[in-house]
Amino acid sequence: MTVVLHTPPHEPGPPLTLRPWAEEDIPDLIDAYRDPVMRQWTRSHVDDERTARRWIDTQERGWSEGTRLSFAVLEPEADRARLVANVVVKGVTVGGASAEVGYWTTRAARGRGIAGRALEVVTIWAFAARGLRTLRLLHQVDNQASCRVAQKCGYALEAVLPPLSPYPRDGHLHARHAPQVPPA
Ligand SMILES: CC(C)(COP(=O)(O)OP(=O)(O)OC[C@H]1O[C@@H](n2cnc3c(N)ncnc32)[C@H](O)[C@@H]1OP(=O)(O)O)[C@@H](O)C(=O)NCCC(=O)NCCS
């Protein structure tokens, strides 16, 4: 079943729709990866139609195997929904209680709190619908925008990690834990 998520209706800001990536997103995906900031901070590179198709294949395989649950985040525009972000829950294992989240926003969408709003929706869903108890978030120490998103979204800083190839600098490990279920 296709998972489609929405930001809460009364939340300030434009309503966001989150749905699995699809082939129709290829032109917007190629466009998003033209941004040097994106290429600086993310590991996967999309350069053309072939690499974009491979990237989409990876997302589709992730959903079918249940290991990588990624969402294209869309904002309504006058004529169509516009791609503004990607949020992923990765490293999901059968019966596992923890996984890692990742995200990026398109260059044009930055600075409006989109990443945090989309991450919040996915976090709540991952806890409630996927039974995960802990979500980890990793970023390089000098990626201050990502650090702010983590803080604003309730992912507390838990550790500073040494550099790990291919990342040349220390990393921040943030985590958010599912709410405790009150005893029956
Ligand atoms: C990180 C990223 C997803 C943030 O998305 P966003 O939707 O623009 O997030 P926000 O609008 O909440 O802005 C981020 C915060 O970082 C701050 N910020 C942005 N650039 C910054 C910089 N160079 N230095 C310090 N703070 C910065 C903003 O002021 C904002 O903080 P505030 O809410 O306290 O004012 C986006 O910058 C991005 O896609 N970067 C490239 C990919 C990436 O780094 N992904 C994460 C990998 S771990």
C-alpha cells in the first residue's frame, strides 16, 4: 500500500504532501542535485537521467524490501505540486527498533522550515506505524543548517563522532526516541 502523509491541516506554512518517489520526479530530482550545497553535504550524486533513474530504483527497492522508506515532499503551486524536499528513514531491519533519518531540501525551498516540518511528519509516522523506538540523525559537525533542523525537530545531540570516510570531519549523532507507552 502506498504511504501518503500530510502536514497537520492547521500548521502554519503551506500544506506539504509526502509520498514515495516516482519516475515522474526525475526532472525535478536532476534539478535538485545541480545545487553545489546539496552535492557538498550528500553522498549520492545524480547527474543525468540514467543516475536519476538508478536513484529512484533504489528508493522503490527500499520500499519493497522495507529497508529504506523515502518520501518526496511536495508543496502546492498554482499549476502543479512542486518538489521541495526529500526525507528518508533508512537502515530499517525486520523487528529492529532503530533506524536513521536523512533529508535535503531543494535550493529554492530553503530557509522556510520545510525540512523540519517534513521530518516531524515522518518521525511521528515511523514511531506510530513502523514501530520504531529510536531514530538517529547524523551530520558533519560543520553542517550547521542540518544541526538546526535536528534541534528544532527534537533530535537531541547524543555524541560527537570521529571522522568516518568519506566524511573528513567529526560528526554529530542526534537521536529522538518514541514516546513511552503508559502501562496498561
Ligand atoms: C539542511 C537543510 C535540509 C535545511 O533545510 P531547510 O528547510 O532550509 O531548513 P530551515 O529552513 O529550518 O533552516 C535551517 C536552519 O539553519 C540555519 N542555517 C542555514 N544555513 C546556515 C549556515 N550556513 N550556518 C548556520 N545556520 C544556518 C537557518 O538559519 C535555520 O535556522 P533557524 O530556524 O534557527 O533560523 C538544507 O539546508 C539542505 O538541503 N542542505 C543540503 C543537504 C543537507 O545538508 N542535508 C542534510 C545532510 S545531514
